[in-house]
Amino acid sequence: MQDMKRLIEKLGYEDLMRMKKELEEGELKKFIEQKLRHFETTHEKTCSVCYNLLEPYSMHNYSLVFGPDDFKKKASFCGLDCLQYFLENLKVGRGD
Ligand SMILES: [Zn+2]
């Protein structure tokens, strides 16, 4: 929330008024929900394991969204090998 306040501090009068209006009309909430959905349904730019750039339209991309609803994380992979490596490391880390 501190970061959010710092962001808002930088806004001028007009932007603040517009933001307040959008908050009241629920526009801002809709926008944020849209951004969250985008986050959950798109791949990251790079593979979380080998850091290769992901080709956006490749059939070999995979993404995992995990963690609690209010603190979701996302990891993307360039192929099954990297996904498998990630899952195995996750298991070791958790001691499963
Ligand atoms: Zn990879």
C-alpha cells in the first residue's frame, strides 16, 4: 500500500480527480480486474528456469499460476523439460 500511495503522490490535480471519479464509478476496479486476468492468462516474457525468451505464439510455452488468491505468483516455461525441472525443484524445496 505504501508503494500505491507513493504512486498517487506523483499525480496532479486533474489525474487525481479522474482517478477519484473512476474509483467511484467502479471503472478502476474493472481495469484492475482486467489486468489481473491478463496476468493470469498470459505467459511471462522469459522462461523461469533457463531464462530463454519465450516466443509468444509457440505451442511449447507453459505457465503456472500458484499461491494464495491474494498473493499469486506466475512462472512460465519454454518447454516441458523446464516445467518438469521447476516442479521437481519445488518438490525438493517443500520437502514433499
Ligand atoms: Zn526454459
